[in-house]
Amino acid sequence: MKKEKTEELYVKWVDGLLTPEEESELALLMKQDPSLEPDLHQSRMVSQTIQDSILDSVEPPYGDFFNSQLMRKVELEIASKAPSKKAARWWQSLRWAWAPAGGLALVLAFFAGHRMARPSTSELVDSVSRAQPDLVSVYVTSNQLAASVIADGDGAVSAIAIEGLEDLEDDLELAINTEQKEEGLEGLPVSYLRSRAHQFQ
Amino acid sequence: MNFLRWGTSKMLMAPAEGSAHAGSSDQEVSDHQLIEACQNGETRAFETLVTRHRGKVYAMIQNMIKNEADAWDLSQEVFLKVWKALPKFEARAQFSTWLYRVTHNVVYDWLRKKKLDSSGELEDSLLKPSEIAAGATTTPSSVVRPDEALMNNELGVKIRKALKTLNAEHRETILLREVQGFDYKEIAQIMNCSLGTVMSRLYYARKKLQTLLSDEKGKD
């Protein structure tokens, strides 16, 4: 028999909690070892002595003081929790608005980001849809513009050299208006104009 | 619910003071009714619950650590923890088992703070009377209480001396079984161990006590 099982049998015998099957198992063990029974009897006596000698309940000294001290701590505990509870309630009352507010913020952020990221496109679309006859942007030279004329001796051939011109910007639309006038695009749908604008871009 | 609150409040008006088992109206209210009232924030109900159980908790702690002053403080700690944890307490659980589980944790935390040996076994030298601080006894002993009279009898002294030599786990198992009368399953729950461990601890603790007490007899 396993050691754990025999220990359990001994413990249960001392406590008087053996089942009939366990009793027969223990009887077998007692037959094999004659010293077991007196040993268990002695163990039962010790158990009984402990039960008789040690009290299960002993009032703490100064029982009233014990309670008053404890209740003071409890009151402090309650007081320390009270403000945080109120705060929780305040936040809880606004919880219903968190989701719509968050959603609205997301939509606004999306549109703001979209406008900042592609200003030229929107300008282009606006200009095309309104079919303005003017230039989209104006070209201005820098202050250091200088021009010089180079000519041969008899004046048959001459060249003009210009220095200090700024680079042309990518979104400078010089062709739209002229095209519109030249090709007679006035009155065409905006989508068509937009696709043409993209082509030129 | 309101009826219950009203009922418990009415019944709790009188008995808060007095001994643990004294008030008859106190006993009319079950632990679970009191707990329900506590969960609704009634501190008066909690005081009744404390008065009802403080003796057992104090006795258990005192038998574990053998120092009245610390036992008093630790009992306070136990009940404060109980108050904090009461909102989570489920009615289907046995209150006494839960209370002793809290007591077990508080005592072991205290013992751990007082330095454990490296193997995890609790150092029994902590429990030697010579190691206990001078003046630790807080009770004025001009009048000997009945429980003290019983504790001071010869056999009681021998038993307590023998109990001191056990390690904390064995001592607690013996106290929970022999003194507090918990069954094996409840002891396993309180001590957070298996049923087999409880059986083994009980077996070895009894065996050791038997040997110690027979040695004492031999000396006499």
C-alpha cells in the first residue's frame, strides 16, 4: 500500500472518519503490524488532549477598544474611497459621448489632413471647374535679372542672354486657358476638364 | 432588499458590544445576512460580524505567533482586509473558511517579514519565548481569566510547548483540525494546498506531538 494511503487511513482513524472499506484495509495493516493499534490509540489521545487544552476562541484584550480602533480604520477606508467614487461617477455619466466625439474627431482629422496634403489638386480642380480665363499663377522674375545682347561685327546675327530667371513651378498652368480658348472647351463637363488637367500636370 | 436592510439595521442596534457569543439577538442574524448588510455599506453590521468572530481569529493568530501584542494588531489587519474584500465575497462561499484564509495570509505575510529560512520553512526560533520582545504582553493580569486558567494548567502548558516545536504549516494544520474543527477539504482551502498535503501534515504533526508528549511524560 502506498505511503500516502496509509497516512490517510491513520489520520481518518484518529478522527473516527473511516469508511467500512477503509476500516477493513486498516484492520489488515493492524494484523501485519501489532504495534500499530496502540500507536494509533495514543495518537487519538493526543488529539483529544489538544482539543481539551486549547481554546478555539480567546477574546482579544480590550475588546471594546479593539472594535472602536477597527471601526475607525474602516471609516478612514470609506472616506479615502469616497472622492474617487464620485470622480468615477462623473466620468461614467459622460461615457455615452465618448464614441461619437471620438468618431467626429477622426472625421475632422481626416479632412484636415486631406486638405493639407493635396492643396494643388484642389486648386486645380477649382480652377478647371470654374473655367477661369485668367492664369492660375503669375510668374515673377528675381531681382538679379540681367540681360545682355551679343552681336557679330556687321549685325547680321545677334543673341540675347538672360540671367537670373527663377525655375518654373510644377503647378504653373499656362496651357489650360489657351487650350480652352483654342480648342473650344468651354461648356464641357468638369470631369472631362479635370482629366485633361491631370494629363497636363 | 430594503426590507432586509431595515431588518438587519433594527436587529443590529443593540448587540454590538459584549462577548463573541453573548447577544441572543446578535445570533438571530446569520453571517450571510450581516455580510449582505456590510456589502450595502452598513458599518454597524460589520462591527457585529467582528464581535462575533474576533475571538476565534485572535486565538488562531495567538496560537500561531505566540505574541499577544502582534496577535492583536494582526487581528485588526485581518478584519480590515475582510472589510476591503467584502464587496467581492460571494454568498455561496463559507464565510468562516474565507475568514481563516485571510487570517492565514496575514499571519504568513507577517512571518515572512520576520524572516523565513531559505527553504521556505518557517523559522521556529521566531516563536521561542526568549525571542519575543520584552513587554509584549498587553493584558493586565491582575485577574486571571477563565481561559487563562485553562491555558496555565500543566497539561495545557505541555501541549503549547510541544506545539511551539512544530513548524508553522504543521502547527496551523493541527490548530485548524483539532481546535477549530475544520474538515480536511476546508483546511486545504484555507491553507491553499492539496488534500493529500493536509493528510500528510496532520499525520506527521500528530506523530511529532505524540513523541514530544511521551518524552515529557518520561521526564516526569
